[in-house]
Amino acid sequence: MNISKLVYDVRESLKEYSDDTELSDSYIIYLYDIKRSKYLRQDINNSQRTIDISVLQSLCLELEEVNVNECGIELGCETIIRSKRPIPTPLQLHTKTALTRVAPVDRISKPFNLISREKAIYTSGAPFPNAIYAFLHNDNHIYLTSKGNALNLLEYINVTGVFENPLDLIEYQTCYSCDSPTACFDIETTDYPVQPHYIDVIKNEIVNELARLDVIKEDKTNDSVDE
């Protein structure tokens, strides 16, 4: 179900249709995002559950070479490869990243070794130093490091994960190698990344919350008596 339909369902429940209503679509979407994050965080932090494919989103990033000082980590080299743009904020978890895959743009290619920033300093001494290692830095850029030459041949990477605000991906594209790159998220056509069993739960929470706010707004005399 796309976000436009989800917003309409909230308005339908509240009977809020008029163009001059104070309730904006952006605020309803904001409520969907924060409540979605709450439920997904609970699910994903449970180590016995795998991440549902329906909540994953992917984007393509162009790479650039920068001075290793940009990442502030001692890697034993002068330069490092990173994404030109930072990625949208991943879902904040307790012990692991909400990123699930960093790989070349070829959909069937083998993903890189996704590691934490703290483990990046040990890659030079890893059993397979020529392998490509990817990590998310504090600046939300994806950094790639390797002792091999394959890293220098990369121009773009594909990143998959769960993000705090799905609509942030509107500004990103799905690929750069195809003739007609498309936006990673479209309000009218893209399914909102949440499991179906949470749709009614989140909608009901939003409707109840907004209904309570409307009651408070209408009780204008502040005399402890509901109008």
C-alpha cells in the first residue's frame, strides 16, 4: 500500500477531507514514520528474527577517492574510497547496523564484507586482505577499503537496509548503469516499507492520537469540562 493511500485512510477515519484543514499530509506521514520505526526496531532487535524483505530499501551511490584523514581511522594507506553522498539515516538498533547489503550495482553480484567502523582498522591483517570491506561511518558515508586492486575499478555501489524515514530515498536513484534511472521511492507508486500486519495497528494509533488532540483543541474554555 502506498503512502498516499495510508494518509487517505487516516483522513477517512477522522473525517478530515477539506483543503483548509490544519492536519497536513506531511504530519500524518511523520507519524507513520516514527511509529513504523518503533515496531521495526522491536522486531529487528530480536536476534531470532530475520529482517522482512518488505521493509528493505535499496539505493545506488557514486564513489569517490578521498584522503584517509576524511574517515579518521588508521588504515595504513593514504586514500580511501567512499560514497559521494551520505546515505539516509539507517534505523537505529541496539547492537547491529540496519544495513544488510553493500555490493556492486549488479543485482546478482557477491556483496562486500559489511563490518562495523570499529573493526575497519583490522582489515589489513584479515585472512583475506584483498577482499573489499565496507563500513558505515559517523558521517553516514559508506567507506570501502581493500589491499587489492579491484576496489579501484568501482564507480558505483548498491546499498540495502532499513531506514528511519523511507521517503528520504525519494532523492536517490535505483541504478546508474541503466538507461533510465528511477527514484528509489515514489509517493504514488511505491509500497510503504512496513509489514501488512502493522498497517492497521499504526493507523489506529495515529487516528486515536489525532482524535485526542482534536478534543483538547475544541475544549477552549479550559474549565475542566469537555465541550
